[in-house]
Amino acid sequence: MVSVTPWAASAPRLIAVARGDAPADLVIRGGAWVNVHSREVIADSDIAVADGRFAYCGPDASAMIGPDTQVIEANGRYVIPGLCDAHMHVESGMLTVTQFARAVMPHGTTSMFIDPHEVANVLGLPGVRLMHDEALEQPINVFVQMPSCAPSAPGLETTGHEITAEEVAEAMAWPNIIGLGEMMNFPGVIGADPKMLAEIAATQAAGKTVGGHYASPDLGGFHAYAAGGPADDHEGTREEDAIMRVRQGMRAMLRLGSAWYDVESQITAVTEKGLDPRGFILCTDDCHSGTLVHDGHMDRVVRHAIGCGLDPLVALQMATINTATHFGLERELGAIAPGRRADAVLTSDLTALPIETVIARGRVVAENGALTAPQPAFRWPDSARRTVNMGKNLAAHHFDIAAPLGAHRVRARVIGVVENQAPTRALEADLPVDGGLVAMDRAGDVCQIALVERHRGTGGVTNAFVSGFGYDANCAVASTVAHDSHHMIVVGTSKSDMALAANRLAHVGGGVTVYRDGQEQALVELPIAGLMSDAPAAEVAGAAARMVQAMADCGCTLNNAYMQHSLLALVVIPALRISDLGLIDVTRFEKTDLFVA
């Protein structure tokens, strides 16, 4: 375990260093101190560190430099607090906590608040505990929110494991649990569901933060949701969403992930409407490994927010002190100030934000994009691997959709993918019938989607239709990452390729594969819970890039199409989704028929 020296144990030494009576472990000399408490840049500042915490922040730390003190010459560069990601799912990067942390440290991220509800759906509370324990091994701060909703919508999906209110209460006593993960069952909260309220009550009784998730454009029900206790929400996509959240006493978390571009449409609440920026926080939610390797992490989000017209210092507040304050950690992190964990970044430009030196807990962990921190030895056990159990090999006929007796054409409900957004559209299409089976309409961009049960070996396959991927080849894409129940989603224009793809993932223990004309074009192996790889991020990103290219070669032009693919079973975000129980109308939170009467 990588421990952080408590302030009480370090206080005598911190005070002695600040007085100039004891040498510091590290001194950053001659920097432009970015103070997120006062929102100002203080030139010609020195920063002294002892026991992994800031001891002195002021004009002259020369008296604190001893023979063994490490000195970093800032040479006028800006010294900013380490960046915080307020809401994220490690599993979305297809990486373990260790590999995710190693991918983001060079980008200046020193604190992450992770919600492992993907693992919870597959492995239950033991899986959450493994994530929790791995988080404690990291050289940066990785706090864990106890998943709240597994399943995310009871009665509309079947998960590998369910999380109970008693388990939530138990987890609140774990040392690294910071709060309750996003409360996705917002209809349950609005309806005062006893299980949901028990989870929220246990979290509040522990003095911890309740995460929110109100994924509906109808703000009429939001008042009841806010009364139910969630303290933040990241599902806003419009200016009015951000305003509503802040007015109701919540933090509006504005996300820029691999597929979510929700900052620009909401930041006008600050830049144009003039709302107090203390109520706003930046986060990523879901970041693909390729995004981490090639584009960045929270540094990317801050740059984007600045590009949307936000003052750089305000943008930094939204990625540092605002986050720390929200989780009750203002005295621990989120700022360069005495007593706080010594998490800092040196950069030569506050707008372009190049990440030049990253310091976490007083140690340099990355320099000019290169990691310097050692890799933790944590290893996931065999019990967390080989979790794909379909119960049988699939054949093309398992994807047949029978037409109503005597029908020559049918009108079918179709899931409509919306580029760069989590919501889908509820479409309808007239489809032909051939030999009693409903056919796809490839010319009209309507292909098949199937959800294959993979937790209990039931052999169940739910078939439906989807539009928006643009596939124009005989192909199939299968994935065991299928938020949030994480069965297997298969999308394709060829039933035989769909069967091949599904069987391939069962054989390798999970991941993503693309088939075309009977041949595998790409494979990303995710052996841990069918969700994650313990390979380095660059290696996983390379495999993922080949997968994305294979999807494009099959005709798909969507930005981050794989992320859209993986969310098609997310039965808490409108409008139409697929689950192991059937086609789900998420505007009414009920099953619906595939065919329109």
C-alpha cells in the first residue's frame, strides 16, 4: 500500500520547515504560483515540500534547502495544483486502475474519483473491493465511490451480481471509499424507492458524498431528484441543465470524455449568464485508452474549457479546488497551500497547458511525458478472469427475428445512435420479410443488434435493430463491454459474422472483436471481468485503434463509434435500449415490443 502521511503526524516537521528551521525534501524555486484559493498568479514564488505535503508557499524558501533537498528550478514557469477528475470509470479505458493511473500521470492528473460500477455489475462487492485495494497502491490519489445501482434499472435488466443497500453501508467503512457512485436509478429516487433511499442515507450517515445521474431532458422531475440527496450530476447536456443543478444546490459536473462533449453547451452558464463558478466541476466520465495516450486526460478537458471561453484560472479551479471541496477534501488536496498533499504540475503556458513536470505527494512521477514512478505490484486474481459464460456456441440462426405470422413487411422499432452523445433516438422503420424472417435494410442503415447473456450461461439472445453505424459490408462487432449490465452486445449486417464474433469473445474471455466476411479483422482482449486489460495503455490503445479502423473499414464514420456501441444496453438513458429482457423504452422505463402494432 502506498500510504499518505497524515497531516497530524507531519505537522511538527511542516511547521519547522516553514519557519526555516529544518530542510525540505523538495523545493520548487522561482515559479509563478497559481493560487486557486485567491484566483491569482503570484510571480517569483518558492514552494517547499516535506513528508509529501506542502510546507511553505511564499517568496523565499532558500533557508529550507539542505544538502539532501531536491531543487527544481521553475524558471518562471507556472506551478499549478495537480488536476482532479471528479467523476470517471476506469473500466471505460479498458485498463486496470494501475495502468489507467500510469496513463494519466504524464497528463498532470494526480487525483481521480472513480466509480467502479462496471466491475460491480460483473463481480459484485468482491470486484469493488479489488478496485478499492488496487487504488490504494497507486502513487497518486485514487478515491473510490461505492457503486449505487447494480442493476442500474431493476426489473429491466439482469446483472452478473446485484449490489444491496447492506453492502453499500458495509463499504462506507472501507478506508478509501469517498462516497456513493452515481445514482442512476433516478426514477427510483423520485419515487422514494426504499432501497435507493437506504443507500443514500447510509452514505450521508457516514458523512460522504452522494453522486448523481439524472439522464432526462425533462427537468420537471429534477426537484424531487435533488430532494432525494444527490450532491452532483454529470448528465447535463444543455445550459439549462447546468443552471438547474446549481440552483438546486448541486454541483454541475461538465464532462469531456472520448464520446461526450458536454462542456461547450453548458459552460455558457458561467461565461455568459455569470453564475458562480464554484458550483461547476470538470470531469471526463468515460475515456478510451486511445484518448488517454494520444489526446490527454484532465489537461485535455481544461484546455477545451479554456477554448470555450472560460478564464484559465477559473478552468483550473473547476479541475482542482472545486472538486476537492465537493468531496470534503479541501484541506487535503486541490490547491498549492501549506498542509495539502504536494500534488503539482509545472507548465510554461496556462492556455496551451503543456504538462512538463508532474509531482504527486512530493515526488516527481512524470517528466515531459515520460513516467518516472514505479509500477505497483498489484495483480488481479484468477477469479476475476474468464467471466464470459454464454452457455452454448452461437450460430447464425440464433440471430433470426421471426416476423408476425403472414406478414410481408413489418414496422419495427429501431435504436437510433446519436453521435457524441449518450442518449439514443427511438426510431421506426419499415422492413421487408423474407421466408418468415424480418430482414435488415442495409441501404437504409438499419442493421441488427443482439444482446447475448454472458453471466449465467442461460443461452439467452435478445434481437433487435439499430441505425446510425453506417456499416456497408458483411460484418459484425461484438463487445463484452456493454454498460451497465455488461452482457455481450453484437451489432452486424451478417448473422454468420455475428455468431463468429460472439463465440470468439467467449473463447478469449472477453473484449471486443470485429469480423468481416467470416474473418477476424481486430481483437482487443479484456480478460479481467471482460472489461479490462492489465497491459500498458499504449498496447491496449494500439489494439483499440486497430479495432476502430476495422469498424471504419466496414463503413462506420461515427466519431468514437465503439463508445456508442458499448452504451446501447444502458437502460437508464433515453430513449431506446436493449437488455437481456427485451427492448426497453427508457422514456417510460418499461419493456416495449419490437414491432409497432
